[in-house]
Amino acid sequence: MALGIGFVFPGQGSQSVGMGKALYDAHSSLKSVYDEASTVLGYDVAELCFTGPAERLNLTEFTQPALLVSSVAAWKLFEPVGIKPVAVAGHSLGEYSAMVAAGGVSFRDAVGLVQKRGRYMSEAVAPGTGLVAALLGLNAEVVKEVCRMASSVGVVAAANFNSPGQVVIAGERAAVERAIELAKAQGCKKAIPLPVSVPVHTPLMQQAADRLAKDLATVRWSDLSAPLVNNAEAKAISRAGEIQASLVRQLPSSVLWEDTVQTMGSMGVTTFVEIGPGTVLTGLIRRILPEAKLLNVNDPKSLDATLKAVS
């Protein structure tokens, strides 16, 4: 049995029409996962994941449950191997998938929570008023300073510290556009507007966080079977009492993904398994810890390869 394994779960930006279909078609046991989620959501989530349309799938209220269900379905196929990870983590929404995998919350409750999370986030800002962009080629401190200078125009903050030289900023459109101008003057190689409908992980999400806190308090949480390295502080948590507060803090705070991966490495993780759609996190981890072994579970071929690699 392989040692030093950590599980990571993707967040928004990893979704695509057709995600999870190959695993679903190959494993009839997954029908019950999608059916349970559809009962909670009030619509056919398998149809949304497999056939779209993309315009609907990319709206945060639909993206979040779709990614959670796709990731947990992939996890269900990997779970019988019985690997106890050193640690787990998820990028933003992916924290909820990680919580399910680590036994912190039931799948059913998680589906309902992320549906509300998506709704509250989209209702926190007027449509079209926010902007999200990735800045390439600047260090974290320069990006923070650029956001501070641009905040005279409106709200803008570093939303995701993803990997060395890749920081995502988000906020009110005019302020983000000003921050991009300032970043380019500081030597930013590229600024890429992202197809994210809401400026998440900025102070604009405080209202959504306050609403979500009430829902988190109604759900039964359990101690985790493996520590989760959280987004808000990049520290390991495992007690049920810590989870709610961490998930509330996460929404208006930056995702410290680079620090999260470094923390997992310092805890002894040498092999990272990205479970769920896409390979976004794999690409980021490769830049953060070049020596790490990287595996995926997102289709039958990657599932088989990963099962062979860890057995």
C-alpha cells in the first residue's frame, strides 16, 4: 500500500459539459449518487453534467452542486481501495467534496449546502458588476499592493493564491480593471479574465457568508477521518467544531492554495490524487511542489492508472 498520499478536490473552473459521464457509463453503482443529489436539488443533475447546456452549468448556483456530485462520484469508485490519506484538501467549493470524503458531513447535506452557497453568492452582487482575473508573473506581495492601490476605485482583493506567479484577483469591475492596469505597469506578463460569474473570496462575499453560517449550523458535522488543510489559513483541522467556522471564513477570504499544498507536503504528502473533473489542481501542484507524484481520478482510464499506482 502506497504511503504519503493526499487527496485534493477541484473547485469552480474545472467544470465542463460531459464531466463524469465516462465513469457513470462504466459503473452502474454511480446512478444512486446522482439520483440522491437530484432529489435534494429538484432537478436532474446527471443531465446537467452530461449534456449541459454550458450556460447553465457555468452559473455558480448550478456549477457548485454539479462539481460536488461529480467529485464524490469519482471518490466513491476510489474509496473501496481503503487508503487512509495523510491529509485532504479542496479548492474553494472542493472543500465540501473533501469534507464528504473525510466523513465530516453526509453527501446529502453537502449537496443542499453547496446549492445554497451558490445561490447566496450570486445574490450577493448584482449580475455583471463583478470581475475575476488571473494575473501571471507577479509575486503575492506585489499583487496585494496592486489591489490596495486599486481599492480607491472600489472593492478588489486577491481571491486565490494558486501557485508561484499565478494569483487570481476579484471584485467590482472598475476596481479589478484598475488593478490589472497597475499590475501590467509592475511587470505582469498576462492578465486573463475568467468565466466566473461571481467575485468569490473577496469582502463582497461577507453577506453570503453570514447567510451560509445559519445553514451550516443546522447540519450535523463529525470529526474528520483525515485532517483537512483549509483554504482560509492553510492549517490542518479535523474536529467537528472547527469545520463550520472555517467554511464561513472561507467565503470572504483568499484561497491560500499554494500554502495549502506546502502544508500538505510538510505533513508528509508526497503523492497527490486529484479526485473529480479536470486536472487544474494537478497543474498548480506541479508548480508548487515539482517533486510530488501526481495522479487523477476523473475517467475510467485515470481511475485504473491511479488504482495501479497506489496498490
